[in-house]
Amino acid sequence: MGMIAFVIIAVVAIVGAAGMVLSRNAVHSALLLVANLFCVALLYLSLNADFLAVVQVIVYAGAIMVLFLFVVTLLNPSQRETPDQLHGQGWVAGVLAVVLLAEVAGVILSGVFGMIKTTATPPAVDWGDNVHAVGALLYSQFLFPFELTSILLLVAIVGATVLAKRRL
């Protein structure tokens, strides 16, 4: 994948992420998150990580987003918004965002990335293909975080369902 395609996908991902955060409608935010997840899958494809791209689309854009939309519809997205409980602190977030962007621009413009030597070759992996390598790592070294994430998602869904049932 060429540099132009990477830049286009990156811009779409950034615009989608900004739209997701700034959208007032929860369903629109969820759909913009799906667009962002598809952009990440395309970036995985550009790195020749086909399996991760497919998992990104199936698991995150498919299953997890369906669960999020299910919870959002349980919470009744058509209800009126609650009053602003942050009492106008949005300007603080805006200032911090500008500071963060200035820091990122400063690092990029300083030329630090030009000094990084990339002559080292990665070690040879004798696990076979990409799927086998991900499976071997997931069920050996990363088994505990994998199970912890699944329990966390389950608790979040049950909690959102319980909170939504109390309103009805």
C-alpha cells in the first residue's frame, strides 16, 4: 500500500474518530466508531497482517459494535439529554488538545524520527503462518489479559442491562 493510500486512510480514521467524539447522537457515534475500526483493519492489511484485519472487522466492528448498539437502544437514545454536568469545562479539553497537538508537531518537526536507525531485521519466527503465531501468543503468554478482557466486557454488558431495566 502506497503512502498516498496510507494518508487517505489515516485522515479518514482521524476524521471518523473526531466525529465519534463530537457527535451528540449515540448511534451516530457508534457508526463512526465502526468506520474507524474499518480504517484500522485497512491499516492492518497494509502491514500484511491479514488475520488481524479480518478479526478487527469480525470481532470489533461486528460483534462488539452490535453489543454496543444493543445497549444504546436499551438506554433509549431518543430521550432528552441531561444537563451539562461538567459545567462548561469543554474549553479545558480544547486547550489540552491544542497543547497535545503542539507537542506532537514539535516532536515530528524536531527530526527525532530521522535519527532512528532501522537496519535491524526482526527475528525469524518458526511458528508458521500469522494465524498460528497469534493463537500461540494469545493462549500462552497473553491468556490472563485475554480472559480478563472477556470478563470485563461481560460485566459491562450485564451492568448496562441492569441499569437500563431499572428505568423501565
